Amino acid sequence: MTLIVLERPLHPAGRSVLDAAPGVTVAVATDPADFAARAREAEAILLWLTRVDRAFLDACPKLKVVARYGVGFDTVDIAACTERGLPVAVTNGANDLGVAEHTMALLLGVARRLTEYDAMVRRGEWRSVDGPVIGELAGRTVLVIGYGRIGTRVARLCSAFGMRVMVHDPAFPTPRIAADGHIPVPDWRAALAEADVVTLHCPLNDTTRHLIDADALARMKPGVWLINTARGPIIDEAALVAALRSGKVAAAGLDVLSVEPALPDNPLLAMNNVILTPHSAASAQETLAKMAVRAAHNILDALAGRIDPGFVVNAEVLRRGR
């Protein structure tokens, strides 16, 4: 029997796919230590946020595929997996809509100061004229950093709200971005001075860690809104706190933090101009189901030697076996 070990319970839509596969046994870990122990006998593992490094892989000689429940892979040592011929599979296409919608929810929440107004009403206050200053999206300029599957959806949604959309992504040619009706900006730092909103949709890697640092924040237009549904360490959090306190950044909507779960002493928790969600952008029930089904198929297809390279981070390992 082929053993597949899940870091945590999988949405029923995906679990049913695995359970229907012949010759497969599925085990669900009870905690990180149990997951690491069970993985030693597994041919496939499904990760949420567990870190998989060389030491972890060394202890799992039977592994044939490392699958992620999501599209990020910064917790996986891709080089080590590639050396071992292990495909790292992600659920591309399954969470694009959910994360894009969550991005817009944070942006609208920041623009309309929803959490603050909600608190006012619950305190018995009603006169909005005395409340926090709110704004419209239409007519504002947004800089979308990262134009992959999620960034493209966010750009389209921002356009639908009447926003002027600038896009930066070195992986996409200028004509493609322009053809989509947006403004290409090869130099994103120069474009910061124009943006009323900056929203992040790039992966976390060595080039994007602390991409938004003190220098980038200093270049931004005073009163900018900053949205992050990508990865927390893309922002230098200490620099952001300082910018929020000074008013340079008027408000932020963050689904991710540098340290998760949030530490009790994180200054962002005490700021009323910050909306925080617990890395939940891809947690709509529909999104969870789509990711679960895609992750299940990725595992089974990889074990059968027929996985689509479009779902594999290190697709070069597939070519080796041909």
C-alpha cells in the first residue's frame, strides 16, 4: 500500500479523491512531531505550513512527491527536493479568485475604515461625520506588485472599481501588461510616488524578502494604503510600524505577518488603522475545496508519473525521468 501523510485533515472534497484511489492509505498527523514521524514511511506528504528542509528529507527515504496545500513554497527547500528528484506540487489556479477577493475586501475595509466604524456603532456612536476619514477607490492609483494568477485578478478587479492600475512584474513583458489595459512600470520604486495604494502579490524569496523596506516606504506617497496577501516577510514590519505611526502610511490591510501566529506584543495589533486577518485569504469554503481536490490529484498524478508540469515548482525533475 502507498502511504500518503497529511499534515492536517483535508477538506472532504479532496479527501474523497484520495480515499477513492486504489492501493492508497491516508494518514492524518495529530501534531508536527507526529507528522515528521509518519512522513518517514510515506511516499507522499501534503503540507500546509510545515517547513521541509534537508534534514526532514533525509529522514524520509521513500518520498516520491512533496505536495503543498496552496501555491506558496517558501517553507520547502526546493533545491534539496530537486537534488533528490522530488517534484514539489502546488495548487496553481485553485485559490486565485479567493485571494483576489480577500485583497479587495481588505482594500475596501481600509478605504471605508470598516473595523473602526463597526466599533463606533457597537459603542453607541452613530454620527459618521465625527468618525475616521474614509475614501473612495474610484480615481485612485494602485500599484500591483506581482502579476501572476492572483495579481492579474486583483488588477482586473481594481479596474472594475474605476482605479488607475499600474503593474510591476519582471516576469511579464510590457506589451502583455499594456494589452490587459494596465500601465506597465518596470521601475516599481520610481512608481511608488504615484501610488495611492500598493498591493503585494509576489512570492517570498531572496529577492523579495523585505522588498518593502524603510527606503521603499519613504518613497511612497504620503497617506498611502498598503495591502499584503502574499507573505509577511516581504514587508519589513518594523519599518511599516514606524511609517504607520508617522502617518506616511495611512492604513494597512494585512493577511500575513512576519511571524505567524501574531505575537502578543506585535505593535500592529494595537493600531486602529490596520486591518488584520489570520492568513485566511484562501480560506473560503469554495477555495478550500478547490485546493483540496487539486492537491489530491497532484499527489496521485505524481505517484503515477503523469503530473502536469504546470503544477510543479521544480518541473525539471519530471524531465529527468523521461
